[in-house]
Amino acid sequence: RERYHNESNIHRIEARIDDKWQEIFREETPMRRRSFSGVTSDRKNLVMIAQNKKHGRWAYYTMSLADGKISEPIFSHENKDVERVLTDVNRVVYGVRYSGFKPSYEFFDEYLNTRMLDITAAMPDYTFRLRDHSPDWKSMLFYVDGKQSSGNFVLLQNNELEIITSLRPEIPGSAVHRIEEYSFKARDGLTIPTLITTPKGLTAKSLPTIILPHGGPESYDRIGFDWMSQYFANKGYLVVQPQFRGSKGFGIKHLIAGRGEWGRKMQDDLTDAVNHLVDKGMVDKSRVCIVGASYGGYAALAGATFTPDLYKCVVSINGVSDLELMLDRQKDDYGSQHWVVSYWDRVISKGNLEKDHLENISPINHVKSVKAPILLIHGNLDRTVPFEQSDNMFDELEDANKDVTFVELNKGDHYLSSAKNRIDALKAIDKFIVKNL
């Protein structure tokens, strides 16, 4: 059994030995740095994901249930993180999935490794995500999307692939816009991996552009059918998704480089993406809009307030505008000693105790700088980023006589889960961008 004490910051593992619970692992840490996800097939070891100190990537280890001894890394890759372990219904681990714009897999069974490599080599323009399999692995179910697919479930059986069903039957593969990997150097030399979606029939030359930062912020975008980026590309816009510092999946250095950099270097990475692609002739500098949800919504509002001349228009969906209020609410919900509060304190301010730090990086305190029209969209039942974050921002922008529109999504959650709310949000965005871009 696993225990974590929020006040003492003690993370421990106990095993049942001789009919008694005995502690086999203990670590003092403000946030858990190891995850335990399953057991080995002999049920003598826990499976643990932790950082490989040699190269900083997350790797697969085992921990003995007899004495807590930790193995050398078993699945580890210098350029990829172990993103998740693959288990059966009894949580016995049979392999891992690595991070990356396209997922890759590694199994204990060499036959399965060869099979996966053969599939991806045969169809390099597609992304294969393993979803299920028969007990003997002779049948494997994949979710596939990519160059000519809006998302299909495909069965591999007898070395043949058969489409079982389409996730989006009304969107033919011929309608999918091209997604490509790209990278550029930020102003301090850090490489920023990026995805670029180009509208069909067009070349990336002086195009109107949507900068689309992801949420999290410790998350990342993947190659596949992203409904929002495909929507914008279908309207003729180049869509740019920079994996700014602080994004997950590109190594611990890239992740940690974002700590304490909300509204600062993380925002600079988005600015540098625009300027780089303008210099390359791909982006029309006078027609750039930033659109984001959750942290991406914060980044959009930060773009409006901290770089007011860069964007022609700004869309924030369920975004954060007031970081002081956000952390106060987290403390009210969890208590000041909880690991969630420690996490956000490190991610947002890196333990920075400057009295005005959160105030300085909160867009709500800088509305006087805003020049571009702003569209705020927020679900009134959002439990992740409270509705008041957009409601308060709207009031401040109105009081400052700024061009702002606010769309409240009825019964809307943080993820635009309702089809009606997605459609309402896209209609509002479409109307707003056509008018302002």
C-alpha cells in the first residue's frame, strides 16, 4: 500500500510480510517524484516510474516487495520518457508507452516489439495508439489517425489490418489538413518543438495564423486529429502549436525550464515562435491571433497584456486571469500544506516569495495595456478553473473600455465535453475571428 502525508511530506510504501504491514520505502518530498503503476508478472516487485539521473528522462524500474530494493532502469530511452505502463486487468505490466509527438512502445516480448516496428514502418504517416488486445496478442486493436485519417479503430489480425469503425465518419481522410513537426530556437537558445498544421491546397507562406498553446501547462500536443486545430486549418489559417518550456514529454530539463516562468520565458517562447515564423515568411505578421484553453487561456490573456502589439485578436477558453485568486482557492480547497498547493507554487512561482510576483504575472492586473479585441469563453460549471476567473476579467476589461466579448457556456465543464458547448464555442470563435483577423 502507498501512503503520502501532506504535512510531513513523507511518501512511503508498505508491503504485507509475515502477515504484517512493513515499510519498504520512505522518502521526504513536497511532491511525489515516483509513481507506482503495477506489478511484475511474478508478483514479487512493484513497477515504479522515476527519473533516470543519467539523462533525466522518466524510466521504468522495479521495487522488491520483500525489501524495497530498486532495480537498475529496465525500460529507458535517452530521447523519450516512459509515459505510462501497459497492464492487464490484474495490473501485471507487459510493456510501456514512450512520450513523443507520435507514441512508441516497448514490450518484454521481442515478438511484440518487432510487430509494432513493422506496423509503424509500413505506415509512417499515421499514428498508432494501442487500445486493446486478445490475451494471446494475436489480435490487437489500435486507434489510428494521421495524414489521411480523421480517426479509425483498426484491428490487426493474421498480419492484416482491418478498419472496424470510424470515430468521425462524416470527416473523410481527404479532408484532414497536414500536420508537421517543426522546431526553432528561443531567444536564449532553447529548442522549442512545434507542430504546424497547414491548410490543404496552401503552402505556408505569409498566411493568417492561429497560435494555439496547450493547457496544463505540464502537458504537450501530439500528432493526430485535433478538432480545434483542424477547424482553424479548414478556415484557411496556419495553426502553430509551440511546446514551450514547461511542456511535458521532452525531458526533465525542458519541463523544469518552465518552473517559475508563467508570463515570463514561457510566454517569450510563444512570442519567439511568432517572430521566427514571420522571419521565415510563413506567417503574416499583421494577421496573428492567439487562442488557448486552461493554461493556454492564461497564455492568450498574457499575450494580450504583456505583448499587446503582437496579436490581432485573443481568445481565452476557461482561462486563468488572476493567479493570486487561483492559489487562494487552491489553499481553501486543499489546505496550505497539501501537495497540490506545493505543486502549483513550484510550477507558477518556483517558490518565489516576492510579494508582488503573482500580481505581476496576472493578466487581470494589466488590462490597461490591452489593444486587441478579446473573446472570453467559460463554462459556468468549470471545477478546474472557476468561472469567476473569466467573469472578473470581463468586468475589468469592460471597466477599462476595452473591446471584449464574454460567452458563458451553460452547464459547461472545463473540457468542453458537451457537443452543444463545443459547437457554441466554435460559432463564437468563428464570428470573432472573421471580424478581427
